[in-house]
Amino acid sequence: MTTPQRSIGSGFGARSSADDVLSGIDLSGKLAIVTGGHSGLGLATTRALARAGARVLVATRRPADARKAVDGIDGVEVDELDLADLDGVRGFAERFLDSGREIDILVNNAGLMACPETRVGPGWEAQFATNHLGHYALVNRLWPALVRGGGARVVAVASGYANSAIRWHDLQFERGYDKWQAYAQSKMANVRFAEHLDTIGRAYGVRAFSVHPGYILTPLQRHLSRSEMVAAGWVDEDGNQVGADFKTPEQGAATQVWAATSPRLAGMGGVYCVHCDIADLPERAGADDGMPPEAARLWAVSATLTGVDAVSRYTGRSGAGCRVPRPGRPTTR
């Protein structure tokens, strides 16, 4: 049954912290993987989950930096993961699966925002490749460990671009790059990914959510100049935060932690969350068995691009029948 895209009155709000939403929740014996869990929202998420008793595996392309960042946090380990490298994703997943452990929580937190035009792998646009395709491949590679737990939750950290368009005619922005449009597409892909994963995974106890953490100044803005952030009204000329709607990292991490752990979400999934609640949005139109056709189409495209679709093979459900564009030519740009 499709979860309605409307508030459930969680009792939390925009200023709630990750510790607030975990109050009274014991995660002892649970294992969580947080991509990019050593910086910004990821670090706040790692700290909160660990304080609640979870064992946390930080997956990052900078393991040395991550070990310094999480030093002293009990129950945290680090392993290398570069989401822009599918061989690296496979290697990380194989190491984890070899450990025989099951996953209770997977927070797809790592990402790029508004970077200069960058090409990775076979010429893929870096934001789409990292924010979406890498996480898509990761979930598929880790699927056996997600199923073993019998009640895993996958949280896709999206943004405020819940109504952005996916550029089906040119997914990789080979014909005119715009860093903000590319970012918006990658974040919309996170939302669609969670919708489809929840639809095909719910029968196996795997539920998925997408979240908008809010506006937070973190290293995610590393590709933006001071003048760009001043023009956006985020900081003043000295770099001090001025946006009234900005959250602290602990407040920003709250929604993804809430989606990953809240008992109120038992039996629910596939929805977009904001301010520690399900967002009130118009009902999704044109759904097939509770699944928007665009979500199925994206899954099929992602399977073609990455060559990985373990979830569909396991469940017998896929985005089959959707028209899949051929990948663009590799480029050295």
C-alpha cells in the first residue's frame, strides 16, 4: 500500500536536532552505514546514531580524514568508498558482504553540489554520477545485507528540489551544462530512487525514504564562491551566515535520522520528508501500483548505465518496459 504524502504530526519540527528525534530510542545491536559520514550533516548523523547505541560504518572516499574526524566516537568504523567509481563501489560492498553482517540503516548522505562541469567514469556528469548512480549501485550491491535484517531502512538525502525535472533527453548534460540544473536533477533522482526502491523492496522488509535536510552551511558548498553565497543571501561579505532559515548541522541531520529510526514510520515508506515529518505534497498522479512511472523509468536507466540491478533480480520487480536512452559517448572533459 502506498504511504500518503502528507504529514503524520510527528511532534518534531525545523529546529529539532538529531538527538531530539532519537530521545528514548535504543539502537544497540543495530548497524548503520552513512556515506560521507565524517563531514557536515554526515558527521552529525554519525554522532547521533552512535550516541543512541548503533554501530556506524562511515563510507568515504577520504578514509584518512574520516578517521581523524570520528576519532573518539565509540562504535564507529571507516572504510573507503568513492561513489563516482563503480569498481570502488563494488569493492566496498564485497568487503562488507564478506563480513557477514546485516544492515539496519543505510543513509545515502554523501554528495556534490553545484560543481564545475566534471566528467567521471564513461563521461557521466559528476553530480548525477555521485549523488544518484553511485548510491543506486551501492544499494544494489548491498542488497543481500539489507534483506538479512528483515527491517532495514534506506534514506536518500535529497534537497528542496522535490519538483525538479529529470532531463531525459540529455541526462549527462552533454549539450549545455548548468551546475544548478545538474544538481537539481541529481536530487530529484534521489527522490525517485527512494520511491521505486520502497515499492519493490517493501515485501522484503526494506523501506526507503527521501529527505530534504533544510539549508545548512557545510563543506557541501565548497564549490561556491563567497560572492555567489553573498548574492544568494546566505552569508555576508565576511562569510558570516545571515540566512534566517539556516539550520545547524545537528538540526539538518535530524530529518534523515528521524526517517531512519522513527517508530512512527513503521509500515511506511516511499515518501519525501522535511522538518522531521512527511512533507505535505499533492498526491502523486499517474502511479502504477503505487509507483510513479518516472521512478520506474529512472531505475531502468540506472540499471542500464551501471550494469547493476540486483534488487530487481531478487524481487522479480523492475523498471522493465520503460524506454531507456543509450548512454552518451565517453568524454575526457
